Amino acid sequence: MSHSVQQAKMNRLTARGGFAVTPLEHFSEIINQLYRSESRRVLATLIRLLGDFNLAEDALHDAFRAAMEEWQKKGIPANPRAWLVSTGRFKAIDRIRRLAKSDTPLDSIEEPGSLDDDPAQQDEESLQDDQLRLIFTCCHPALSPEARSAMTLREVCGLTTEEIARAYFITPASLAQRIVRAKSKIKEAKIPYKVPELRELPERLHTVLQVIYLVFNEGYSASSGDSVTRVDLSDEAIRLGRLLLDLLPTAEVRGLLALMLLHESRRTARTDPQGDLILLEDHDRSRWNQDLIREGIVLVEAALHSGQFGTYTLQAAIAAVHAEAKSVEQTDWPQIVALYDRLLDLGPSPVIRLNRAVAVAMREGPAAGLALIDCLGREDDLTGYYWFFAAKADLYRRQGNTEAADAAYQRALDLTQLEPERRYLQKRRNELREK
């Protein structure tokens, strides 16, 4: 359910006096939806108010437990997010008073009345700032790159330790330790919970862009689970991208936002009604969101004209070429290959070389693509990347080499952790065997 639909539903359940009693059958659904859509924003504000990640997380859960108890009796408040923030802060103060040995002093917590002055203003303005504060804190250069990504996925996006561990191919225990060390570093180094000064932004920008795109990718192509996408994560990444563009309107910020919008425009065409994956070549392009495409193209053109663009802008340009084509056959594959060449000039990447090889195959035929992929297999370690074998399988299939395609599909199946991708690969493999 989209945020706007959810908000409309909650508005219908809210009375003039500020509370409305919700039928029991709807109550758990509303609470779960609210947790999915608002918990990370509530957490961001609680971190600012309490000055401690762990205390804020405990306060968040305490607030939702209180909501489960009180809202069922009194009804849902007119401003649930402000209620959760205020309740979480009070719960944290109570917790500190009970735990005399707490490391967080009471005088570091803002006075309780500050949230009640103007809840609407707090909701719309301060919470957005809090989200940016949180992402800049999680992306501080004092933290290792691995810690930055893990912290952002955990604190900004709310992924579980198990989900993040699967994405990084490490154990949940190792991932948990990585997050614990990062939180300790933030506390010990007194890393400020704020958006950097304007003069500090450029040197911090690269890391923040990386992490925002990581969040988007986890939402657009989930690393594991039963669903191809997680709309909440993609929406959050785009929202953060827009906030960042307002803060620092550089070419690469425009490029990243364009890239996310152009990919997002295809979302509804990426799966069938059963949730199974549909590859780009089989998309019903009439289902692509033209408003997002137009906005993305304007952004990428502005970034390209600046002459100061980088990898995100070039990737967005590739997405724009796809977006402007009426079909796979009418796609300007030479231009896409040239854009991949520019990307490789900026920095070598096995995945970019793989994508370029697929584009070459579309331009010159499967044999040309396979020759490049075989070189990749010898020079780069892509043996743990399922798409490497899926691409080989598809090119072998197009070439008519059934035996090699079957073996490559099996290798890809062994590596993928996303159930819809497994079903897609198995379907292609079954079609191959039936011929």
C-alpha cells in the first residue's frame, strides 16, 4: 500500500477530537503499515533527541508497544508519528531513570515540551532534516565503507541483520559485530549527528551517493526473499535523493536521482501478476511511468550538459536510452556500448564489463558477447555472481547451444537467493529442455 493510500485510510479513521477508535480487524494492519512506513523516520528523530542509537531503538520499540496497548482503547491519534516520537522519548527518560548506570545523561535529552508546540511543523520539516542527519552520520568517513553500508541499511532502511548479512554473503553474527563496532565508533569519536556544513559536503558526497543508491538497489532488486522489489526502500532512496538535490544541486546528485527515477519508471512492468520476474526485453513498455521518465531525462540531460558528471550520470544516460526506445530491437545499442566504454574509462568494474558484453551481444550477436564474457571469466572473479551465469545461459540459448545453456542456468540457480529470480531461471531452463 502506498503512503498516500495509507494516509487517506488513517485520515478516515481519525476523528475531529484527534482520536478515532479503529475496528479490531483493521488495527493490527494499520500498526504494521505504520511501522513499515514511519518507523525509520521516528527512529531518526529519536536519535537526535536522545543522542544514542541503542537507546533510540529501544525507545522506538517501546513506543510501538505502547501504541498497540493505548490505541486499541483510545483510538489512533491525529498525528501518529508525533505521538510515537513523544512517547518514545518519555519511555527513554523513564528507562534512564530506572537504569542508574546508563551512559546517556538526562541533560542530553531535549525537554519534553519541544515536540508538542507544533506537531505538524515537526512532522514535515524536522523529520526530513533528521533523515538526512542520520544518513550523513551513518556515512561518516571515520567509519569503514562496509560499516557505512551496513549502518545505513540497518538504521535508515530498517533491514534486519539477517537480510543485510545475506546481501554481503557474511554471517549474521559477523554483520551484527560490524554494526556494534560502528555504533561504538560514532559514540567514542563523538561523530556529530548533523548535515555537514556546505564547505564539507563535496568530500562527503561520494559516500552518501553510494549508500543512497545501495538503498535503492535493495528496494528495486532485493538481494533475497520472496519479492523482486521492496517499494518502501526505493521510495525512501528517491526521497533522500530529492532532499540531497535541494541541499547540493551538483551534476552527480542529479545523475543519481535521474538513474533512480528511470529505473523506478519500469517497476510495474518488471513482474507479472504472480510476482514472477519479467526481463527488460519482455517488458510491456506501455506500463512504464512516463512522468518519471520525463523527469529523469530532464535531470540526466542537465547533468550531462554540465560537463562535470560521473558514473551515476552515465548510468542514468544508459537508462534514458532504454527509456526512449520503443522496443529492444529499436534500442540504440551502439550508443549504450559507447556509454559503457565511458564508464569503464572512469573506473574498471567487472560488472560494468559484463553489462557491456551483453550490450555488444545485442549489437553484434551472441557469439561476440560470449567471447567477451569468457574473457571476463578468466580475468575477473565473477564466479559468485548469478547474473554472470544467467547472461551466459541466455547467450548460449540464443546461439542454440542447449547443453552449455542448461549447465549455465544450473550454476545461476545455485547462486541466486531471490525466489522470483529462481522461478524465472527455472522456467527458462525448463523451456530449453522442452525444445
